[in-house]
Amino acid sequence: MGEIKKVVIVGAGFSGTLTATRLLQFADSPLEITIIERNEGVRGGGIAFGEASTTWNHMLNIQAGRITLYRERAEDFLEWANHEADRTTWPSQWKYHPFGLSCVVPRRVFGQYLTERLHGTVSEARDQTRLVERTGTVVDVRPDGEGHLVQYVSSDEGHVHTLRADYVVFATGHLDPVHKSFYDNVEHSDRFLFNPYANSSRAVFGSIAPDEKVLLVGSGLTAFDSVVSLVNAGHTGEVLICSRAGYMHGTYPADHQHDIWQARRPPFLDAETLTADAVVEGVRAEYEYLRGLLHETDADVVAERIMKAWEPYVVELATRLAPADVQMLLDRYKSLIVANRTSTVPAIGNVVRNRMRGYNGAPRTISQLPAEITGMVLDGERIRVSFSDRPDLLVDRVINCLGNTTDYGSAGHPLWRGLVQDRGQARSHGITRRGIEVRGHGQLVGKDGEVSPTLYSVGPMRQGDETCRRGRLGAFVFSIGTLRNQCFDTAMEMLRHMRAPEVTTIPEEVQHCLVRGTEWLVEHVGAPQLKDKVLAHAQESVLPATQAYLQAQEREQREKLRRAISDDLTEFAATLEVEPVVAQRVTSLLALLVEKHVVFAMCDISRLSEWQSPQYTELVRTAAVELK
């Protein structure tokens, strides 16, 4: 038995839990995984799906057929929900609910799915693999030889503990909510709710009288969640949703499908040099042109469709523009981007939209307030809100819905302050100033540009990288699909590094193409004459075997396939007319290269059309209707 590798995952929300699940699923050598979570109320789901911050009325903003944890098993959530899930504690409206391809899903159900899949994977893992779950706040991670020392403060006793880890995964979720200076005079008042996802927030929502006048600052998905929380708490009074430009998410039609539409390369990109003004003008002109082509598409999803099609060109823009211009555009047009990149499922959007409309006997209770806030002060038992261009407004409550801060260079948490500001083990994302700098598998990039092979990140701290690497914008920088791919890819890279540290020598730019990868491999080992033979064997033998291995459901089947791949490469090495040491090097790198290629292909968002193929649709539809 080999040495036990120790992995510490900081954070047990969605990303941390799924990364642990993937490590346990594919580990083929002794492994100990320790997950440390500071907030038990969000373990197994984070603020998005944890019980502390959600109710049974908070829904996922995506259909049931698209939320599997496993890229290789599209039907997994529906099989679990309809055949395996323990519904003992579910409310009556969901206890007997059959989940279908397009139906809505309570976030609590998804959190339970995530947790149960983790524990199920633990029970099926190898004997030398184990999971340890601890509660505490990680305050420091610093180098210790080839590993790391992780310090955390236990939640029960407040004692400082130190763990040694070979690998550390940062899955800390979002930073604190955005704090504006106009909150300064009211931030300590019980009339102001700074974080609507905090553990105490449900009690605050419950304390709001039904007829109180509530101001929501910000109009993104946090505002929609806050409306759901208010309605769930019995609020029937006036709600004002305030943002400077007045943008709001649309609502998907009931029969909406997330199609991928390909758009031409915008003509303005042909210019030799680009300026921020030229980009704004060019985007506006191209949007109007494309909107004319989509005249038969529902108006609420036209912008989303176009922005999705533009992702390759967002990558080009991020590369060609000066970082200061990229940051300025993301800041200036944040609300426009966020509101138009994602609409809401009817179960969420209609809660807001229907109350903005009103009905006979059910008066309108929600209004938009496009205005720029300049200040807030307490005025007796109320809050007086000042604006730059309209009279003051008196409200009973103010709820901050501006989202979260994204600049890790100024983060106040001791963990990130130590990593970024004090020791330079990580650095802020250079182009966007959103999140941290990482390489393709989530490896942290230090202040000096050195890439760590043993420090990784998954989750919202990779949002700048998602924008620059894949063109993602708005909520799609940390959507379920985005994070699902990150967790799988990061876990597999860590396991490859445990087996063969030489994996770090394979350049990122060759993993997407087996031909280019093979060309690099034979040149790297000094045997270019082997190119055709190695490529043929990779395509005909190693590639299909690796695909089968990564898609296998049972551990015994995966182990059998891995042994078969190893035996095949041993036999192949004997046929190579080179020195044995070179042949061994060729086959070792080939195994790593092909696995990287297959994982990349499985996570490639541009192949989403395959995810929505008739075969996929049939899989999830079959799982959904088997109850009937």
C-alpha cells in the first residue's frame, strides 16, 4: 500500500462537496480527504442550497433534467429524485411529486441530492480512502516543505488546530456582500439587512410585518430571492426594487429549451486595434443586427441567446483590450450583463412579475425604482433614503441585494488576506480583478507567476478566469454547469498529479486536440518518428478505453478498465523501437494526455449540443417517467 495522500478542502458548499465526491469516486490509491466548513447550516449546499439560507419556496433557476452532478450521467438527478431520495421530511406538495425533464426543483432537494451522493460515494470508495468532516474556520494555509499547514479555529471550542496536507482545495464560495458607503449610517440598525443569505436572515424576514414598506437595493437574482423570502414570511406590503438603470431579469417561457446558437464574428473585431468606446458601439450595432435574425425567438431570451453565442468573442475581447478597459466595461455594464445573460424560470420570475402587475382583488405590491441612491439615515423607526435625482423616500426596511465583492486583493478574511496580500501564494485576477488567477485546472498562480501543483480552487473565485478562458458572463461564471465541470476537472488533475507529478509538463494548449498533444509528446521525449504510431494507438485503443473508464458507474468496473489500459500500454511500449526508458516515458505521458483530453472534452461547454442530443433527452425522460 502506498503512502496516504492528504487533501484538505476548505468549504463544504456545492463546490467543496462535489470535488470531494469526485476525488472519492476516482481515487485509485490511499487518500484521506478532510472537508472543513465554518457554517454547519450550509454544509452540503452552501448559501445557494443549504438549509440555513433557503426555504422550500426557493427554487433552482434551471430545469430538473439539467442539474445532474455527473457530466457523464445526465439522468442521475432524476433517477435519484424519483427512486432513491428519502422524502420523509419533505412537505406535502413535494412528497409525492414526480420530477420530470423540465420541472422546477426546490434548492433544498438539490442540497440533499448533493449530500447523499457524497455519502454514497464514501461507502463505495476503496478501503484505503476515507472522508473526514470538520467544523471550523480556516484562517491560514502556508507552505510546509512540499506540502502545506492548514490552521483552523474549531467552532465548538474555539481552539486553533493545525493539519498537514499534501493538497489543498479552496472552495470558500463568495466573498462578503457588497458594502456601499450610503449604508454607513444604517448598517447597525435592525431595519437594515446586509446579507439576505446569512444564517440569521430567515428570522429577520420573519420579523418583517406584513404591511411594512421594503426597499431592495439591487435588482439581480438576490432581489428575486429576497422577494421569495418575503412572500414566504407572509409579507403583503409594498416592495421597491431599486437599481440605477432599472434592469431586471426576464422570465423564461414555460417550454424554454437552452439551445446553443452560433453567431458570426462581430465585424468590429476586424479592427487592428480596439478601444472601449469602439467595443460598446460595435456591440450595440451587432446586437441590433442579431436581434433581427431572432425575431421568432421569445423576447425574454433573445439577449441570453446572443450573449451565449458571443462567448468566444468575449475571450478575444479580454485578450485584446487593456485590463483597465476590461474592468471598466465589466463594472459599468454589470447590471446590464447580469440581467440579460440569465432569465428566471417561471416559478421564480412569476413571483416577482405577477406582483408587479397586480390583478382584480390582488393589487400590485412590487415596483421598480430606477434611481441612484446617495445616502441613508435613520428617521425614527424608519429609514430615510436619499437619491441624486428624486425626492427622499421613507421605508421600513432596507435589504442589500447588490451581490458579493469580487476583489480578492482587498478581501478582509484572514485566509485570503494571508494567501494574497501577505505571502503572495495567490494573486487577484489580472485582467478582470474578479476572483483570483488560476490555470486551466484551477491551480493557484502566485504573485511571482509560479503555478502551484498542489493548491487548487473551485467556485466563484474563478469567475475572472471563466470570463477570460471561456467567455462566461453574469451568473454563468458560477452556474451549476460551470462548477460541475470545475469540480470534475480539478479532482481528476489532482489525482493525475498524485499518480505522476510529470503531468505538469503537459501544456494546457494541447489537451483539447489529440493530434497536437501527440505531436508535443513525441517531440518532448525526443522521438518524433513515433508520431503516427502513437497517434493511431491513442485514437484506436487508449481513447475509447479511457472514455469507458471515466463513464463507468461501478468502482469494480473502473478498476478493471484502468488495469486494462495499463496492460495495453505495457504491450504497446514493447512494440516501440526506442530505448525501454523512452518507451515507458511515451506510454506514461500518453495515458495522462489522453485522460486530460477526454476530461476536457466532457467539460467543454461548446459541446453542450451533445448534452442536449436526442440520446440525452431520452435518458432523462426515461428516468422521469419510470414512476408512471
